[in-house]
Amino acid sequence: MNANRKVNLGIIGVGWWANTMHMPALVNCEQANVVACCGRHLERTAAFAKKWNIPHYYIDYREMLASKLCEAVLVVTGNDSHYPIVMEALRRDLHVLCEKPIALNYEQAAEMADLAAQKGVVTTVAFTYRHMPSTRYLKDLIDSGWLGRPYHMHMRYYAAFARTPGIYLWRFDKKLSGSGALADIGSHFLHLAEWFYGPIEAVTAQLGVFIERAPLDLNGQPYEQADDSAMVMLRFKNGAQGLVHASAIAYEKTYADHGYGFDQVHEWDFHGSAGTLRQVIDWDFRQHIIGDRPGDGPERQLLVPDKYWGDKRRDYVIETWEDTFRKEGCMTQEFVRAVAAGQQMRPSLADGARCQLLLDAALQSATTGEWVKTV
């Protein structure tokens, strides 16, 4: 197989994330040939196709997948539509990149992962944060034994995008999202927690609904409101403890002078027998790792080596993020190259299903108040 060949791609979902994340990466990828797009609304989809010079557009994903124009698809839609779209693509032997969480529940996710394995296609899940330079360096530090025996971790994802009361957001409509902050942002950190420390054998969780949102959905129907804050305690197979806190209602103002305002912060603490590691990403200018070990003097910043940066800009986190995916070719472009070469990649749909198992266990625990096994 010619690893340098062009790959014909379709993208399903034409919203802000397709415009912000995936299409800028694809147009900067020489091997990517985006031949089709699909959205729910004709005018919006036609405008997307015109903006990105995509020759074919559809408002029915089944029609697009049946067209045989594509050998690989990107599924950039809401959580509730991932399962039917991905299953249809897999049945047609198409390679798949899917947004996270990959399904509404583990039963769906396992079926997706199993079919992908049977078909032998290339799959990946858009767990973006594992690709950031400081996160990759942190992973290597932990794997090298810098912490010694891991004792515990505390990972906090504080965001402010859901603080406004009285409005409807689909991410907090259980029938569309599965769960709220837990699935939307907590899934990132549950995935990373296992990436850093290994298998989680049990979880217990507490979910909170603090903001009173619109009582009716966009169709004028009542709905069950999902969590806007989620705390998940973790028990790892290696004996370590963990806590992931995902909040969409934490006031975290980004005081940036570059025109971006993410209004969120990621704070991670890792402790072990040999010392402590901390990472702070504030989506302004801080993307720092702090290390502290007995006998080393005051805690100090551990500078991320140049090999992790490549040609990425370093002054502002948002610029590093843009360059990681648009310039350096992580995730979306990596998927294209993997399809061209016929090589599997991680995280796969199997990894996405594993994360879904953790989400389901957290939801179950929040209802029963008990620890739920995950291995």
C-alpha cells in the first residue's frame, strides 16, 4: 500500500468544531482529499461545502456513505448520532474518526468497537488533550518512573461555558448527550487517567445539577437535565487512588490579550513515592509542568524539551493547540496518514468504548452510591 497516496474523505457534521478543528487540519494535509460533507440543514451544509471547496454535500448521511465517494469518514456530530452513523460507516468497510464520547452508553460503544475489529478498519477517537506537548512530556515522565510508585492523582477540568441559567444546551439534555459535564469534558480526563496510571478497577461518583436551564428543548418538549458538575473517584489496578472533577460552571476567566477567551483551566496533581508532578494549562499562556522531589530543593518548572514542541508556537496555549493539530499533524492528519498506510492507531474505537464503560460506571455509582467495578 502506498503510504503517500491521497485519501478520499467525507465529514459528517458541519458545525463549529468541524470548522475549528478538523477542516483546518485537513486542508493543511497533502494526503487529504475531502470529497463530501453532510449536515442536517441544506443551506448551512451548502455554505460549509463552498467555504472548504468540497464538491459534494448531503443532508442524509446514509446517502453520502452509500455514494462510495469516501474510504474514510469523520463523525463530528452530537453524541446521540455517533452510534448509527459509525455503525453504518463500519458496515460499509469505511475507516472512522469519531468524536468523544463515542456513544450514549457502553452497549452501543462495545458494538461499535467489535464491528471495527471485525472489519479491520482504521479508527480513532478525538481525545485531543493527549496530543498537547506538555501532556506528552508528562506521560513520558510518569512512564520513566519519575514519580516512583504512583500514590494518587487529582485531575481538575474547570470550565465556564454552562454558567448562564435559563437557556437550552443540548450537552445537558440526557437523551442527546448521555450525561453532561461527565461525558463532555470528564471523558477527556478519564481517558487520560488510565493513560497515565493504567487500568481503573472501580469508580464511585457524585453528579451535580447547579444551574436551572430552560425547561423545554428546542422542540418545546420537557427533558431530563444532565449534570453540570461531576466528581469521580478512581481506584487503579496498581493500588493508586484518583479523583477527576469536571465542571462546566466554574468561573475561570482567561485574561488573554490575544483575542481568545476559553475561560477554562486544567490542573493536574500526581504524587508518588519519589515525588510530585503538577501540570497547569490555563488556556492563556501557562502550560507548565512543576516537579518536586525530596533532596532536589524547591519545586521547579520542568521545561518541556524541544522534541515535544516541534515547530509549535509556545507563547499562548491556544496557539500551541492550533499548531498541534493544523501544523504538526496530530490526530486528524495522523488519521489520514494511518488510513493511507493501512496502519492501526490509538486511541481507537476500543479505547473509546473503554472510556464509555467508565462513564457508565460513574453514572451507575451516582445513582446507587456504591463503588462500581470496571475490570
